[in-house]
Amino acid sequence: MAAQTAPTLYIHANNSVTYAYRKIGPTNRTSVPLLMHIHFRANMDFWDPLLLNSLAQSRTVIIFDQSGIGRSSGTVPSSYQGWANSLLSFADALDLKQFDLLGFSMGGRCVQMVALTRPDRVRTLILAGTDCSAPQDGRERVAPPSEPLKQLASAGPTEIAARDAIRVSFFLPNASGKDAADGYWSRMHERETRGEERNLILLDRNGGSKEQIAASIAWGKTTGSNLSWHRLHELKMPVLVLLGEDDALIPTPWGKHLAERIPGAKVKVYPETGHGFIWQNAEEVANDVNCFIARAVIQGKL
């Protein structure tokens, strides 16, 4: 089943949330699926079908709307641990005993907490364009430029506003960045909706983005619960960290520091890309993820 034609499915979980989700690729129930979590203000319609279909050449891919997002019921949790608990409830509802797990941007923060909460469930962990919680060793992090995040956080409730905000915040301000942004947005409209309304409108504050921002603010503190920095050494599963070379939303050095904190983590930086490297280099990213998981299996690390 291709991303463009995969039907939207629904399942009710033990946390009283009804989750919307889609399955792409082969439906071999004996294989370990790849479960994916999207970025700030986004629902699953924002996943690039080129990335999804390329990943699904080797495995079943599952995308979903987090609690309170898109077509799912419930409310948006205000901490990444809350996001993690919600994701695990969704996985329980699908009876997924184990899964490979990919998180992009804020989704990467969520999946860190999933892996720390239930490491027995996460076979491999892929962290894309993300960071750990604020360092607790006195290290200062250079703040990203304010304009890209401002554009993404304040975009209005239209497709055009979402397109323009993503172009500014995810892609470099050059010809290749513009072409990559245009290509990504064009692919977003390949999906055959079959009477279902396409949702390429970013989540608004009343709809839950303020809770997402609250989770991000807490992540930037050095004290409190629901943080990952001091626990990353606990991650024993194979971990792959993927980064854009010049990320204006979550600075690339922050992602490199995340990788340094995880024993044995593999790292790849995609040249001449920003936060949207995962869309700009969709086929390469998919190949890197598929090869990483395959090597982990062959080497007996799983």
C-alpha cells in the first residue's frame, strides 16, 4: 500500500483516545514495523510520500496522529513524557510488542522518552533533526535564529501559510532550498483523499500548539522531570542520529551533542540542508534508515 492511497484507519486505545493512523508498505504481521512521529504543529498528512514509500520498500511503516492532533481524539499532552505515554498507548492498541521508532524534530524528543520508558519495546531508534534536553553540565548552547521558529509558530490556519512557514523554517534560503521546498509541497498533494479532507493546516494554539510549546520550554530547562540528557546513557538499542548541516530550528550542534551522549550512536549529517533534510534528501534518508536497521539485524544487535 503506497502512502498516496493508504486508507486512514482508527483504533481506540486504553487511554480513551481514538487514534488515526495509516499503514504503508507490506502487511506482513510477523515483521517489525517502523513507527514514526511527526514534527511541531503537524499531523500525519505532512509526511512526505516519497520518504514513506522509500522506507516501505523494506518494511511496514506506520504513521499516526498524536493525541489531540489531526484526526485523533483526546488532548495534546504538555510534556514529551506525556507524548511518549500516548505513543505507547497507541502501540498497545495495535498490539505492537516491538517496533523500530523514528522521530523527527519535536517527534524526536518524544521518541527518546519512549525508548527510555520502555526500552524493551524499541528495537532500533532513529532521531532526525532533534536534540536532547538542556545540558546539565554547565554547557551553554548557542540559540538558533528567532525568525524561522517565529514563522513556524505563528503561521495562520491556511495551506498557504503552512507552505510559506515551512519553506522559511525548514529549507535553506537559496535556489536548491527553494526547489526542495517546492518539491516537498507538491508531493503533499499527491495523496488520493477519497472524499477525506486533506489536512495541510498547522495546529493552532487553541487546538494544542500551546501545549506543544509548553513541552518544548520544559525541555530547555536543566531541572525537572521528563528530561533525557542525564539518562541517554541508558539507551542500549542501536541508535541513528540524522541531521541537516545548517539547521535553523534545532541547531546542528545540539543534535551532535545528543549523539555524543548516546553510547555507540551512529551519526550522519546531510550537506547543504537545513531542518528539512528529511524531505530534501528523502530517498537517501530512507536508504540510510533501511540500511541501518538491516545492519543491526545482520550484526545480531537485536
